[in-house]
Amino acid sequence: MDKIKVTIDNRTVEVAKGTTILKAAQQLGIEIPTLCHFELEGLNFHNRPGGCRICVVEVPGRRTLAPACVTECMPDMVVYTNSPRVLNARKTVLELILSDHPADCLNCSKCGSCELQDLAIRFGVRENPYVGGNHVQSEYKVEVSPSIIRDMNKCVMCRRCEEMCNKVQTVGALSAIERGFPAVVSTAFGNTLTESPCVFCGQCVAVCPVGALTEVDNNYQVLRDLADPNKKTVVQVAPAVRVALGEEFGMKPGEIVTGKLAAALKAIGFDYVFDTDWSADLTIMEEGTELIGRLKKFLAGDKDVKIPLMTSCCPAWVNFYEKHFPQLREYPSSAKSPQQMFGAVAKNYFAEKINCKREDMVCVSVMPCLAKKYETGREEFKKNGNPDVDYSISTRELARLIKMFNIDFNTLEPIEFDSPLGESTGAAVIFGATGGVMEAAVRTAYEVLTGKTLPKIDFEELRGLEGVREAVVDIDGLKLNLAVVYGLGNARKMLELIEKGECKYHAIEVMACPGGCIDGAGQPYHHGDSSIIKARWEATYRADRELPIRKSHENPSIQAIYKEYYKEPCGHLSHEQLHTIYFDKKIRVDEE
Amino acid sequence: MKIQKQLKDQIVEICNSFNNDPCNLINVLHQVQGKIGYLPVEVQQVIAECLHIPASKVYGVVTFYAFFTMTPKGKYAVSVCLGTACYVRGAEKVLEEFERQLGIKSGETDATGTFSLNTLRCVGACGLAPVAMVGDKVYGRLTPADVKAIVEEYRAMEK
Amino acid sequence: MANYKYHILICGGTGCHASQSAKIKENFEQLLKEKNLENDVQVIATGCFGFCEKGPIVKMLPDNTFYTQVKPEDCREIIDEHIIKGRKVERLLYLDPKTQEHKSDSKHMGFYKKQMRIALRNCGFINPENIDEYIARDGYKALASVLEQNDPEATIEDIKKSGLRGRGGAGFPTGVKWGLCRPNKADQKYMICNADEGDPGAFMDRSILEGDPHSIIEAMAIGGFCIGATKGLIYIRAEYPLAIHRLQVAIGQAREYGLLGKNIFGTDFDFDIELRYGAGAFVCGEETALIHSMEGQRGEPTFKPPFPAVEGFMKKPSNVNNVETLANIPVIINKGWEWFSSIGTEKSKGTKVFALAGQINNVGLIEVPMGITLREIIYEIGGGIKGGKQFKAVQTGGPSGGCLTEKFLDTPIDYENLVAAGSMMGSGGMIVMDETSCMVSVAKFYLDFTVEESCGKCSPCRIGNKRMCEILDKITKGQGTMEDLDTLRNLAKVIKDSALCGLGQTSPNPVLSTIDNFWDEYVAHVVDKKCPAGQCKALKKYVIDPDKCKGCTACARKCPVGAIHGTVKNPHEIDQAACIKCGTCIDTCKFNAISIQ
Amino acid sequence: MEKIKSLADLKKRREELQSNMQLREMGDNVDNMIQVKVAMATCGIASGAKQVMETIINECNTRKLPVVVTQTGCMGYCYAEPTVEVKKPGQEPVVFGYINPAKATELVEKYLVGNELLDGIIPVNYEKIDK
């Protein structure tokens, strides 16, 4: 590739043609501030509207300042990133942005991880000539949805959410509306997210630089119930939480903190600290059995059987096909997600076992996800109005809870999860990463179908961080065509193939978030650093390798519950408790 | 959301005439607004469905362009030109007088749906500045004193 | 075919149309029929003559008599006197304000004397809805010769050498632009015409489209051939129904004649044109925003590069030219680049069309050679300031331009000089202001426009212009401080330096140029709390002179808010708190008793 | 309408169309052209002024002469009708009387083209044609 030389702040660097000034400066260790710019390398997400103008730099000879994030280096270009002209413009632009932003940092849920706040700190904006007097601020209604709070008064029009919602997720819930000063990102007609095509994947929240899009905070409800002596509190923790939570306590990304996590939850006062990994194993039993059943029919020539089977663990994905492709809703597995399987087991089997009334049990989940909050509220997951899972809190919320409880996470002694709903396998851990559910299912399906032991437990062909991957897995002569996708845009492609009758796969795993749950919208903010996602991904497979049991059907506690309670996967009771149905939730106009 | 079948059919037909090509969204919106006068929510939703684009996008476009409106205009749509030529010849005062005579602010429609008042940027009759339009009829070289008579002219037609 | 002895040309431009020119045409036709003259006299609706101030215009040929402000009821007299008796209808002739003489030939009128019509060559001359008239005026000859020559590079070279620059605003050399698009390989390229004239006070593009639509079609085909595009798109304001209609007619005729479509002039060149409608967004004049709008998106500009020449409409190489630019193309080819480049200044060749408006006697559309001075335009063509008032400033370049004072009146107009003076060519709005215009209010007027028209994508434009506007508002209300002026100046500079697109980058010009040229006026508002022009409502006070007031009660009866009190035959008083400063009282008072303080 | 298939085609078409436009083209340059006024009051028309005008226009068209032909009211020389006034650029106007179609052709040939005066000049003090 062609190399060119550029001189930035009097230092010269050689960069590939097409490199932006921003990237070239980074090579020299010059950190030009940005706000709207956002990229997830390798995850195919680029947001470069060149809109905020925080990153402007001076290029002698150019009439105006150049935005470093989009301006490509030219041969022998000279750039100044800190000239008086640049600094004045940057400070003024920052003052302008701040002048249309509420100064409520102290009670903003983004406080401490806000990119605008970081800039304000960096530039020491003390007095703002554009605040007060007759200077107005935008005013928009705040929306609290089941998962996401939209406070567009804080929107800085970086458009990351819009890009994510439309280009990556192809959900189309959000768009910039109006123009000029009143311009803002909104749903169609200012409707609520529930009334919109939004699937609550929360990726808009994951990329929002400020507090305009944040999660609904359920911590105080959890605290209230923890304090209630009449309540039995049960907590479950999703696989992806353990590879990310450490980041909130200064650990390097990819640290596996399973034991500390359990200890922290105990310290907070949960009566039973269980693991969603356990129900992930249960999911494999149910979903794997369903897959085997459908496959057998399919191979026998049954034309009505729905192949491919698509996974159904991801609640944003469930919302997606209910809202966007309800006509195809028979393809996904009817198995509930691990969170809801856990809730069902906890409030039926376990409540009975510990002799606790359903109403007296509070089931909390810790999830890397915001769609899980919506999922807990689904009517079909309630009995007499009492939900199987009472609250779902995000990894970030848990971190706050831990801090609130004065727990020094770093020095905590690791402990094991409680029994019986705490034992799990490596197959469950990898649910957290893209391809994990498929791999776990294949590990079990192989042995169940063939009765033989897997010759090699690692299915490398299903792993990776590309948005669409496919593999042929040979199950003792039966060649299974499998696909793994993440990002709802990729999922849409699969659904369109099915719709056209051109889908060649037997099974497809879908996760809504980039890289799977490890980059879920409830995880610690990565602020565009994709190496963090990579580290979580690697940790996920490391955790799998380190576990003694790595196949779901070998989980002794799973085997026990089938023996004792459910009798068999996809049996009568499991259909009642562990499976669900899907609805047509498409937004449409009816004829009068 | 509900829509009358007849209206929906009309919209579908317009979209079809543009091959349901999302590129033609603005042309579609023009035709639909030309037909029904404004672009209510359910109409935008139908257009979105026809063109296979999110309703949010349609809404984003409708709210971006000044030409599109989501509220019905009055029977007599009064537009006062606020182009530069009209401005320097006192269009603001003419607008104020219309606001006073009609009892509505610019951008509003009166309660009976008879009059609506808007401003626009240059009708291109700068020689006649300041200019106002009622429907398609152009009134030029206006002074605030002329406004009352113009309004009365239409009020009389209503009686 | 009838052998007509007279042609009656009636302006069918929007301005004259608004004053019943269609009815005039109808009357003429009916009268001619009555008198059995329909085979001797042809009545033609043309495009704009430019002299909108005196519209509707009727021109009699072959003797070139120019009738102004014709009313439908004047038609009979014109037929009886002019056509039948060969006598000019004096009262309808243009009256020279200086000499008080009637002028019948437009060439002798100050308004036309200094003009040079290239882009407007056919406006007011041909029937825009008749392709034959265009062809008779060398129409499509340029296209034919370009196709015959079959050397697009040579044609591009000619356009480059002619020195033609974009007439939409920034003045990028047209030939260079074509040359950048040509080498880019793609299965489809687009030749786009920007007809989304958004400057509130400029209407030259509309006039060309209404008066000479075929010139644009021909130029687009030439451009398409040069850059290798077979599809043409015209992005036109939906608020221009007449221009749209004329274009549609013209495109239909051109197709019928095989001048659009497949194998034009028997060559293997195919070209056709489609219309796309704008929907009222000034920013869509910016080419990337325009392209997004044509794609059915919000008209938000994107960073360049990639330039449209590489990635334009539907991500295909595209070339965007403005209407007036295109109107010059056929003439350049027909008359040669040498001829064109002999007109104008060193760096700005040819002519420029301006929409002359404001406090000036002759409002209208003018075309002048580059290098002419503002003084010539204002005083010779424009006939000076209306009502004999004092010239104060002239605003060029619309919301992107600036206000120029007396000291720039003798500067030759070209792209560079206008920028150096703190304004710009822009699309060609030229608003003349007299002593009664408050320059702070004028700056605010333009800022209001920019705030309303900002797309909202970049922060300096979205928030910065709003803030500037708020500060200006404060100043016009007498609440400004000297610090506000510093803030304003800094903000203006930063927006100019950091906004995303041309609209944003030039939006502070009206503020900067008025601060630079009318600093004292700003200071008067801030320090003395006075508006020297007496425009700023909050700073003016209507008072009744008790000595002059006769107590006639006329003002009190007219006051819309009942702010004037007093008894009959006794001096009245204005309640300042209730007064809305509408000025009705001052217009009503017969005794000059009311004044503004 | 038949399609235009070549530059030659276009040229041909243009020539066919130009005669009508010529009338307008002339107006643009009225000062530098010969102006012919045919008196067309009742007396003029009665004595054949209409035919005279037609003839002059046709003759000028075929010869492609830059001549503006208009009609005018009674010039007051009713005894000599049809009368025709000719004004050449920079010269005083000349009025010819007793013009018939044949004489009109002669007028065009001799005076307009050749600047040779004809019989029938009516001696008058002329005002400017275009006051």
C-alpha cells in the first residue's frame, strides 16, 4: 500500500494512504478529542458524520479548519492540532454544545462515564457565555420505556444511535427529525419506544456518548426487596457478566471474576446466589432436543417442519422477529431464554423446594443486556401478575450496587455459586459470545444423536468475531449446515433468505449485539475500544477451557432436575414452564 | 393506527407509480400532500410500508423540509413572503397585521379551519414586494392598511 | 403558416403572472380575433423581461416598443392605437425618472443600457413553451456540434478556457468540475442541475427555467456527453410550479424531436432528464445535501471528499451545476470560448445575473458583465434609491453574503473582490438598503433565516447560529453589552472556521460584515440604547407632540391596542407600556404630531 | 414531429423557423435598421395598402434585408395613398406616394437595396420617426 508522510504538530509520521488525520495523530500519541466519531473496528460499525466539530485541526493553506476524524492525510500534509486558532475553535464549539446540554451531571446516570463530561474536564470550561440570559436550551419530553430512558435534552446529535439502529441493527426505530436547533434523534412521530419498531437491543445506549440514552435503573427496587425480611431474594448472573464486571473496578478487560461476583452478591445480601449458566445448560437440553426433533422430521421429508431452527436466547432478537418478521416466528426455537428458564425454575421448582410462596420470592437477574428488562415484563412470563423474573439489572447497575455496599471488589475472596441452580458447564459460559449457543448445542446434539463421545470438544469453526459465519459440522456422517450471526442487520439477511426459500442452513444462532452478549448494552461502556470486546471474547473461551465439565448434558444438577422434576427435555412440564410462544407485534396501519 | 381504505388505496397507488422506490420518497410526499393537503401520521406510516423504509425515516424527512406539513391548512392559506426584498420593504409589519386580523400566529390554523397563516421565502415577485398570497392569488405592494380588506374579502365569501 | 406582421410579447414570469399577465394575453387574443387580425399579429407569452418593478411588461415588435405596468383593460388601446394606427400609447411607455421623457425602446432605458444578456438571452424573447422558437435562435446547435465533434475532452477544455465559473455561489470553474467527473468509471453517471434556488431574494434560476428551459436541457445534454452521463436530473424547488410546468413541456418537446432520448442526432449518445422536487430546504443548494435529498433522505450535507464527481447520486459519479451556469454553456460553444473569456475581469469571465431588490427604484432581474461596479448597478440600472433617500448598504450573496457600504461602490464586481470585501457572489441576490434600514436588524434577519434553514448536523451551525441570533436579539432590544459584541465576533469567526458545509461556513458573513462596516451602529444599540435607523421596536418610542396634537382622536380610534388616550380637542397621550409600536398612529395623524424618539 | 437526426437536419429546421423569429430579432436592433411604415388608415387600406405591406415584407424576407416593416395611421397624404415612409439609419425619412405592389417591389429593389430614389416622393418636413 502507498505510504505518505504527514507532519502533525511538527512531528512526521508515515501512514498508509487514506488514513485520517485522527488516526495518524494517534500513531504519534497525539490524542485529538472527538465526540461524534465512533468506530468498532472489526465489528463493522462506523459513525463518522463529522458533525460535532470538536476534532477540528489546522491545515495551513486550507481556508477552514479540518475535522480530523474524516479528513484524510495528503502527501506531505502539515497539521496543527493545538494552535491557538484550533484551541479557540474547539473550546467555543464545546461551549456551544454544553450550552444546549443540561448541567445536571451530579444526578445524571452517565456521570463519570460521559464523553462530554470528559471533554468539559479536559477543557476546563468554567464560564459559558452561551448559557443564561436569553439563551435557550432544547426541550424534549423524557421517555421511560421498559428498558431504556430517552432524555433527548442531553442529545448532542452525534447520531451514533441512529447509525446503530438503522445501519447495524436495521431496526429503524430512530431517525434524526426536524432541522436546525430543534433537530434531534427521535422515534417516528415521537412515539414511545414500545409503540415503535424498537427491539430494546440497547445498542443505542451502548454507543451514546452522553446521558441521552441510558438504561432504566432497577437498583432501588432491588434494594427495597433486599431490605424486606419477608422476601427471599434469588439472583442469577448471566455468562457475559463475569468477563466484564472487573472493568468497572479497574481490572483489565478480559479478567474472569466469577468467584468475586458470587461473593459480592452474597455480601450484598441475596439469599441465593445462582447462575444463569445453569439455565443456559437447561436451554441447551430443551433447544437441542427441539433441534434434534425438527431435524429428524426434516430428514424424514416432513415439508411442514420449520428448518432452520433459530436460537431464541436473545430477547432483542425475539423482539425483532415479533416486530419485524412475525410471519416467520415459527422458525425460532420455542425454548425460553436462559433468564426466563431460570425464573420459571426458581419460582416453580425452587420456590416449592424451599417452601416459599411465589409472591414472597424475588428473582433478580444480572444481565449484560437491556432487552432483558423488557423481557421480564412480558405478560406470558407472569403468573397472576407475578413475574418469573422480578428485575433485571445490568452489569453496570451491579457495579454500582457493589460500590454502594462499600465492597472492595478487588480484594474479595472468590466463592462458589449456591446449589442447586449454580452448577454449570463450559458450554453455558460460551453463551456469552457469538457462536457460543450453537457450539454448546452441537456439543450436546452430537453426543445425544450419535451416542458417541465428541472427539474434539472445541468447534473452532463456529468461533470468531465476523458478523456472519457459517460452518458445516459433521455429526457422524450427518452434515449440518450451521450459521452464526450477530447484529440484527445480519439476522435480517437470514430471515430474508428464509422468506425467499433460499436458506440452506439447518440451524442459525442469532445474537443482537456485536460479538454477542459480551458487548451487550448493559455491559461496562467500551467507548469504541473494540480491543475490550476482543478481550471479553477471549476470556469467555478461556473460562470454558478452565471448567471441568464442558457439555450441558453432563451437568449433574441438570441431569438431576430432569430426573426429579421435568422428566425429559421438551416433555409436558418443560413445555409448560420452559417454552413460550411468540406474537405478531408488527407496527402497522389498519384499514378502517 | 387506522386509515380509511380509500385513502390508503390512493397512497398505495401513488407509491406504485414511483415503483415504491425509496429514492422517490420526496416526490411521493409531494403527491400525497398535494392530494390530501397534509401528511398525518397514519399516511406517513402507509408510505413507509409501501417504500419498505422505517416510518421514523419518513417522519425525519417530513419534519426536515419546510414544504411538508402534518397539520391541515385552512381553507384560505395565507402566506406572507419574508424574502429579503419583501423584508426590507416592510413585510414583517404586513405579517403582524395578518396575525392581528386573523387572530392566529404564523404557522397556525384558526379554530374553524378557515384561515391558516404561514410565511414563505421568496415567491419571486420581488418587484411587487411586499407580497402575500392567499391560496394561489398574489397580493403585491402591500401595506398593513391593505390587510384588513383582503381578510374581509374572504370572510365575506364565507358568509 | 401565417405571416405575422406584429409580435406582441407578454411577460409570463412569476412576477408579471402575479399581476394578471395571463389575462392580458387572453384579452389581446380576443381583441385580435374580433378585429380579424389574428393572422397578422402573434401574441406570445415569454419568460421574464427582468424589469419586474414595472411589470407586467408588454413588448411590441418589430418596432421594439416597451409598455410597462400594462393592465388587462389597456389591451384595446394598444391594439387600436399601436397596431392599427401605428401610434404609441404614450402613457404606457417607460417614463425616465431623470429626464421625465417617455422611452419606447428598452435599449434606451437606464435599466437595460448597461446590461448584457447571455444567460437571459432568450428570456423575454421567445415563447418558452415552443421549442421551434428556441431552435430558430440557434437552439440545440451547440449540442449538435459537440456531438458531431465527438471529442468530449476538447469540449471540456473549451469550457475551461472560457473561464466559466459556477454561478451558484462559490465560483468553482465549471470546466474543471466536468474534467474531474469524466475520468471516473462507473456503469451509470449523473448530470445534475441544481434548480433549488433558496436565497430569499434571488430568482434568476427560476426566471431562466421559466423563460428558456431548453437552454438548460441542451446544456445538461452537453454536460452529460462530456462527463459520460446518460441520465440527467433536475432538482427543482416545488414552490416553482410555473418553472416545473415549463420544464416538463420542454422535456416533452425535446423528446419528441429526438433531442433527448436514444441516439441523439443520430449518434450513439443517449441522454434523458428526470425532475426531482425540493421541498423547502435552503441547505439543499449544497451539492451533497442536494444529492441526499434526491435520494429521498434528509438534506444534510456530508463531508467532502468524496466529492460527487467520485461518489454522488446513488453513490455514482455525478456532476452538479447550477441553472445559470448551465445557461451559459450553449452560448460559449456557439460563440467560442475566446468570445466568452473576453467579457469580464481577469478571474471572473462572462456575466452575472442579479436579482436587484430592496429600496431601489428599478427592482428586477439584471444581467451584467463581470467587472461592473455596484455604483453602475445601483444608480444606472437600478435608477437609484427609492424616494430619494440616502444609500446605506447593499447586501449581496444572500444569507451567505455580507453588507457592503459606500466605500465598495466602485469596486469591480467579481468573485474575488466580493469575498475580499467580506461578502460573496452567492447566487446573485442584491438587496439595496437605504438609511431606514437598521443593520443589526438586517444581520438578525439573515441569521433568523440561517437558524431556520440550518440542517442541524454540525454543532457550530446548529447551536452557534442560534446563539448569535439570540445575542443579536438582545442587542436589538437594547439589552446588549460590549462583551456581547466580542462574543459575537469570536463566535462568528469560529463558525466560519469550523462549520461542516458552505452554508454554515458562510452564515456568519452578514454578522461579520455589518460589525465591520457598521460598528458604530452596533455600539449605538449597546451603549446608547438607540437604533439610529429607528427600526428596532424595543428602542423606539412613539410620542405625541402636545403642541401639534389637535385632539382629533383619529389615532386613538385606529390604535389596535387602545394605547392612546385623551379627550376630544385635547392633546392625546400614548401609553408606552401598552404600545406595540406598530406605527399605525403615525400613519393616521394628519398633523404630524406623532414622532418616533 | 419528425426527429432531428443530425446537425444538417437541425440547420435545415432552423432556417425554416427563422423567418418568423426574424421579426423579433430585428426589434433588438431597431436603430440600425431600415424602418418602413405603411400608412394603413381607411384611405390607405382602400387603396391597397395591405397588399403593399405584404409585398414589402415578402420582398424583404426573400432578400433577407434588415428591414422593420410596421403600419401606421393616416399620414395626411390621402391624395397619394398608399403611402410608405422609409427611414434609413442616420438619414431623414422619405415618404413615397402612389405605391402599388409592383411599385413596392421596385421600392425595395431600388431604394432599400440600391439607395436609388424613386418617383413619387412627397416633400415634407419630417419629424423623427420615433419621437
